[in-house]
Amino acid sequence: MIEQLGYVPDGAAQSLSRRRKEIIGLVSVERVSPQFDIENMSLLFYDEVLHGVEGRLREHGWSLLITFLKCGDLVSFDRLLSLSGKVDGLLIGEGIVPSPLLARVAMRVPVVVIAGAPDEKVADVVAADNRSGSAALVRHLIEEHDRRSLFHVDGPPTAPDARERRLAIEQVVAAHPRTQIVGSYRGIFSAESGERAAEAMLAERRHHLPDAVVCANDQMAIGVLQALSRAGISVPEHIAVVGFDDIYPGNLSDPPLTTVHQPMRLLGERACSRLLDRIAQPDLQPRVELLPTELVIRASCGCTPASARRSVVTPLAAARPRRRAIPSVVKPARRPAGKAR
């Protein structure tokens, strides 16, 4: 009879009887850009995270509710509070919610922050080991290619990933005599902001180019490559360019982009697992888990195509936060050197 009538149970009624909705929320970051760049069009970072979260929820038969919030928008925070009443737990991306507000949300519903600050104290954090990965990348530029003057294309001030990568660059530069950061530009993780960064650099230093441009993510690095190409500047002959994330378009750029792979899908999987654990055991102490990264060597740093390779980055002792950290034992999946996710 159920099959003949096409009966579907009322989820809302079932959630009342079970006192659980079997739904979690994923709160992603929306950054406004006038250009429909690769970040805004295909949402490469959150697309991978989403696949990881959905894969884990599918094993439990739970559902996912997705929303996007703008940085610094109090109206968006009101929406976040409203969303917290519709789910059993929240996954919140990239430190978009300041700690005082995050504490308020965490009092209402279990919370795990994806790509959050390693020193966050009011909620669980699952992030890539950004500091170790960025340090390995800059050391490669300095020690393998003798690139001593670096221009840094930074990310948004609210992004914990950008902060960790910036601190790593400063730490490595301080440890290498004759190496210096000769300029910087604040981007928003978009290809367009990378183009603007390169244009600003050329306007100031056209006749004294730095040895390398170190970008806080691949989208901005791709924008830098495009702007340098228009200006007739050859990469890596005149200047090296590197990124972070290992998005697929970076493998298709000219030249292919040297970068750091962060396990975006695994971020979603591990964050979702931790949230489900916290829903089952609300009294768990907050912790941070740093997932390992890979150094991805291609041609934009000055290496030959034949030397393209991937290697797991050894964690820096300084990269671990002061509160109890859980170093992940899961290594990023191995892939052929020429392919990126």
C-alpha cells in the first residue's frame, strides 16, 4: 500500500519524535568580486569540501543544508542564528564568524570550523597545515632557485588560511640572510585581485622586478600569470610565480603552476566526522586537527617539466597550535605528478 500510494514519511514529524533533525548545515563564505572568476563561477574550494561532507553524511543517511554568508555582515549573522535552529550541527567555513559570535552559536548547536584559525578556542577546527606547506614552498624558491626578493600577494584579513601562510613566509625569510619581502598586495582570493596585484607591482617595480611572486592561493596566482603575460614578462625566466591549494586550472596554466596541495575533500570528511561525534557527545573538548599538505612542483617556479613531482610536507613544530592538536595520520592521496584534483 505504501508503494502504491507513494507515501513518504514526514521528516519534520519524525524529528520531533526523535528529538533530532538528522540535518547539518554548511556555511560557506561569499566574497563579492565584480568579475565572474573561477572562484565565483565554480566555487572550487567549497565544491571539494562539499563532496567530502556529503560523502560522510550519506553513510549516516543524514541531509545537508547549505548557505553562503558575507564577511562582516551582521544581517548574515542573524541568518546564521536562524539556521542553527533548523539543524543538528553547523560546519562553518574559513573563520567568517568572529570568536565572540562563534561562541554564541556554539552555545546553541554543535559547531566545527573548516579552515579556521589553529588558535580558535571556542569550537573544533579542521584545517590544512598551511604554515608547514607555505614554508616548504618558500624554502624551495630560496634554496633550489636562489629567489631572494619576494613579492607577496596576501589573502583577505579575515581568512585564517591567509594569515598562516603569511606567517610562514615571514618565518622562512627571517631564517635566510639576503632574502626579503620587497612588496605586498592584499587580495581577496580571486583571479581578478591577482591581476590587480601584478599591475600594482609592475607600476612600482617594472624596472626592478622581484625574483618571485608568492600568492596566498592559486586563483590569485593565475591572475598574476595572466597580467604578467599581457605585460610581456616571461615566467619563470623573468620572475617565478607560485600559489597554494592545487586547484585543477593551475595545472592548465602557462606555465603550469607550482603550488601546495591542501586536501580539500578530506577537510570536509574530517570536519563532518568531528561534527557527528560532537552531536553524539556534546561535552567533547574543542580540538584542532591539521591535515598534511603536499608540495607540488611544476614549471612556474623555474623547475623543468621533467622534474615535476609531489612530496608530502613534513610538519613544522611551530605550526602546531598551543592547545591540544591532533596531527592527522591520513596522508593525501597520491596522484601522478601531472594531474591535479
